Amino acid sequence: MRNKTKAQAYFTAFVMLLPYIISFFMFFAYPLAKAFIISFQEFSFLGDTPPKFVGLLNYKEALTNKMFLDSIVNTFYYSILVVPTQLIIALILAVIVNDKVKFKDFFRTTYYLPTVTSPVAVSIIFLFLYKTDGLINQILSHIGITPRNWFNEPSFVMPAIVSVAVWGSVGFYMVTFLSGLSTIPDQLYEAAEVEGAGEFTKLIKITIPLLKPMIFFNTVVSFISTLQMFDLSYIIGGSDGGPMGKAMTMVVMIYRTAFKEFNMGVASAMAFIVFGIIFILTLIQRKFFGEEMSY
């Protein structure tokens, strides 16, 4: 009787998990395996030509494609600008709204709102703000700075995209830092105050060391997010990557290769190269932050 009850429990659990298992294999495992196979084939959705095995030729073509290599440089430039900027701002905002300030809930909500706003809508808003006669140039002209066409100048298109990305994502990392701050015992700060520690000392000696697991989490998530950046780059720069290709990112290049040039084999190879880059960087970050991620 007991074994029958146990079998029924396992069967019930399996039935409850079945929708997830089916969707996992249908929408993740199978496409991933199929893309990996295609990365070794000459494959196109157009025409009746059957797929042809070409070995590592697609990977060689991807790694010798100047536009793809430039997109890697552009993406790393974007990541280097975005990750530290948004994490530093998010940590400062989290520390501020975690303190005993008036309208704390209002500020938390306000800072988080851009995170739930559609990136497409955000991009369109900033396209108008960064126009030659837009609000930002009007403000800059009043302080003696020459107006610029930010999204059409090679030197400024990526920093302009970075500002949009930071504005739109800093709220998410602020919330995750707040969750980490809520686990730090108040007694530690009280003991530090008794010893005469100021706010900056408490931040350096208590807050940041105890937030190490959350800093690691946010850094990894932020790097992965920036290396996969597509929407802002595509909306602002298009599939050609904007002025002189300076807004071209790796994912936009994959999209261009797959759906504009219809070269699915090379596009799949590019996708797995990007996966390899993200995987290696995650391991490096884990090594940098150390093995112990809890306190």
C-alpha cells in the first residue's frame, strides 16, 4: 500500500512537470542542438538545396569576418562602459533608498519604473531626445556646448546608447542590491558607529564586503545582458550597425547574417562563439570574486 502511494506521488509529480519538460525540450533543448548541428553545415532556408556538412568552415568564416570581429570589439566597449556605470549607480541608489529617508517607497518605485518599460519605447524616446534639435542638445547649447547628432556620429553613437541602457536597467540592479542590504544585520553598523566609523567607512568596511555575493551576481548578469544586447543597437543603428558600424553588436551581427544574408550556418557558428565568450568570462569573474559566495 505504501509503495502504491509513493508511486502515485511520483506519477502526480511527473504529470505536473510534464508541461515544463515538453516546453523545455521543444523550445530550448531541440533548437539548441539543431543550431549546433547547423553550425557545421552549409544551410539556408531558401531553395531546395539539402544541408551540406562543412566541418569548421563556418567557424573559420565567422572568425575571419571583419564585421563580426568589429562587432565583438563594439560589444566589449559597450560592456566596459555599461557594467561598472550601472552597478555603481545602482549601489549608490540602493544605499540611499535603504536608509531612513522620506518617501522611500516612492523613490524605489520611480527608480525601478524604467526597468519595466519596453526597450523599444525607451529607444524611440531617446531618439527624439538626442536629435540635433532635441531636448538634450537644447540644454547643452545653453551651457556653450555645440549640439551634435549623437546617433549619427561614429564617436558618440555608442556612448549615447550606453546612457540609454544605463537609464533603463539601473533599477533592476538597485532592487537586487536592496535585497542584499536587507540581510546585513543592523548591529554591525551600530557597532561601527560606536567605534567612530563614518558613512563612507561603513560602506567600504561593512556594506561592500558583505554584498560580495550580490555584487558577483549582478556583475555576471550585467555582463551577460550587455554581451547579448540587441534591441537598442538594432533600433538605433539598424542591421548595418549605424554610422561606420559603430553600433553593431554581436547579436545584431548574428541576426544580420541569419535573416538578411540568409547564411544560417555561419550565424549559428557566431552564436556559439558568443556563448563561448560569455562562458569564459563568467568563469573568470567567478575566479576573481573567489569561490566563497556566501556570508
